[in-house]
Amino acid sequence: MNKKVVFLDIDGTLMGFDGKLPKSTKEAIQKAKKNGHKMVICTGRSRFQIYSSLLELGFHGIVGAAGAFVDSDGKEVFHQYMEEEHRKWITSYLEDNKFVYSMQAEEGIVINERCKQEMIKLYTKFSMDETRLKRLIGNMDVREDVWNQPREEKVIYYSAPFPLVKVREDIAPHFDVVASSIDKTDVYSGEIGIANINKSTGMQIYLNHVSMSKEDTIAIGDGPNDMEMVQFAKIGVAMGNSQQELKDVADMVTKNIEEDGIYYAFKQLQLI
């Protein structure tokens, strides 16, 4: 078969929300690599949030921060940050409406004291362990002028005063929003990114860089920010633990992550 580029989400796909990588997933990736296929992480996480244990598997590339940056074989080939005037505007909007939010930057989160205290309460409620919390937060830059960090890629918010559909209307045309990909959140939580930047745009940048075709792509995901990724790929796969909306647009539904879903998908797709 033609060599494929396989784009893989992290949370709920490669790894459980507990941060554990199934043994079968590791085995599937190693076998597919030996067969000549390219393995690419495709995640909403910024670089600092990607587990070192995952990177040790030797991925060929990363599409990160929901398309805001693209790496190929350890080299950055694309990076888009929020513009200063747009950072100022979105911060004012979030503050005026009392969102709990943080700016996701290249090396950590930028957050004010009010949101810091509320976020700690929220993560405590989620019973999140210290290791995972540190991975999600990275270096915490606590400041009132949260917009004043030039390497900010996206915004994570919780406890919004209104649902996602209104947020999307309010923040257009410079931003877009998807439901949060973090487990245990609700419709009043979301991820705000730069308009027209998403996982699929990052995928195309990666393909252009390695001179490969969309016809040879497979994408596997489970959450709201995987919609464009799964629809863009020649073969889009939804995990068994995916939300129904993603299953409805996928070409294939594999098993749950706890049931060796990645290994099963790789076997069905003849990658291994």
C-alpha cells in the first residue's frame, strides 16, 4: 500500500484523560513506523503540554495548539500567534463577561489572579492529580495584563455566562471557538483559537512540507476540535469513546481507547 501520514489526537485518542498511554497504542505506532508510515501528533495542546513519554515514541511531526504551529522531524515550519490588538480585544471581552480563562502560550499559561483562584478550584473539583495539572499549566505567568505576551496561541475558558454558540457569534471574525476537549467540562467551557486556523490547516501545511498528498492521509480523534481534522483526511476515524457528532462525520469508528482502539484501527486500515 502507499505510505500514509497518520494524524493522531492526544487526549482520548493516544492517551486517556488520566495521561496513560495504552501498551497496544505504543505497539501500533512502532509497527506502523517500521512499515514506513508517518506518525504525526495533531493536538489542541501547546508544545509544553505534550508529554515527553509520548514524544519518545519518535513522531515524524506535530500539529499543535489546534493548528497554530507545525513541526516536521523536530523542525518548526509554521507558527501563528494571536495579534496584539486581537489579544487585547479578546481579553476585554472575557473580563467584561467574567469568564474564567487563561491564555495558552508557547511555554505556559498566562492568567490573572482572579482566574487563577477559580481555575484551581475547578481542577480540584475534577480531582486532577498534580502531575497532570503541571502538564496542562506549564509555567504559570500570573499578571493582570494577560494579553501582553506575544507568543499566545489560543484561549481556554470555563464557566462562561452563556453557551458556545453565542460566544462564537460574539468573537467573530477574528476568532473561532470549539467545545472544550478537556474531560469533565461542559457546554460553558471552550477553546478559542485564531479564525481560519485549525487542525486541518496545520495538516495541509505539514503535507506541503513533506510533499505528500491528502489522498494518503488518515486522521484519528475523539473530541470537538477533531471535527475538521477527521473531515479533512482521506480516511477520518472516530474513537469508540468519541462524541456522537464526530462519529457521524467519520468514515470509520474504532473501539474505545481502553479497548485497544488505536491498534484495532491500524489493523483494519492495514497500517500494521
